[in-house]
Amino acid sequence: MEIFNQEFIQEIIRLTWRNPAFMAIAIALIWLIPQLLIRKIMTKKYEQRKIEIQKNKIKRLYPTNSPK
């Protein structure tokens, strides 16, 4: 006895993949999840770069040359 017979599998496919609402949500998730991950990574890199530039500007204003 098969747990999932061919008719049951076809019915699941018909109810999900051919459903416009389900497909719209699936496509939106496939589109948005990578975009959110990339945005998070880019924001983190931007903040690190911003702090690095600020440190370099402070170093130029206040050099740490020790007197001889």
C-alpha cells in the first residue's frame, strides 16, 4: 500500500501549483528573501566602511606623532 498514490499527488499539485494566489506568494518569497539578505549584508558593509572613513578623518586631524 502506497502512502501517497498518484491521484493524491496530482490533486496536491492541482491545488497548489496551479493556484494563482499560491504562485503569487511563492514568486514573491523567491524574489524578496534574497533581496532582504543582500540588503542586510550591504548595510553592514556600508556601516563598517563609514566608521573606517570616520576613523581615517580623525587620524588626519589629530596625528599621533610622539615628540622626540
